[in-house]
Amino acid sequence: MNNEDTDLLFPPRVIPALRNLRGPAWQSLVDGTTAAQDVSSDHLAFLLMMVRLSGCVNCNSSSYRAQHGCTQCATQTVQRYRGSDEDLQKLFEATEDEIRQYAENQLQTEW
């Protein structure tokens, strides 16, 4: 990949650039994620949500998205999302619940 803005998966550094793309509910979600610690469930849930929405797993070095970079790809993904900000909030909350359940299962498995 020749673009310095392209990573393997959605990079956390792009989160602040997404803040003003939607309404107040989205802005609040981005602000909360930006303020969260890198290993918090909020931060991880936002990253996983964006990986899924943007299709990062299927991105490769020769794709149009990779050639234009993660910031542009994520921007387009958020702008083109057809649901409401509340729908994105619900998606985030569901992803956060999924991460918490996974973490709880891992703890139970270790004991």
C-alpha cells in the first residue's frame, strides 16, 4: 500500500475526523469514544463497529478504498449510512454488549 493513511483495520486515529459528519447523537458517541481509554469497551466497540460498517476485513492493497485511505473510506461510510444517528447508537451498544460478553466468557474459561 502506497497511501500512508491506509491500515489493515480501522485505525483509532481516524475517530476524531468523523465527529462532524452527523448529528448531535453521533457527535456525542464520537466524543465519548475519543475520551475513552484505548482498551475500554467503548473504544473497542467503536472500532469493531467501524470495521464492520466499512468492510475493513475485505479491504486489500489494490482496492479503491485502500488507495484512498482509511480516513476517506470511514468518512464515506458514516455519511452514506442510511439509518439514523440513533440506529448507529444502537449498533454501537449492541457491539459493546458483544465485547463485554466475549470478555466475560474469556474470564470464565480461564478459571
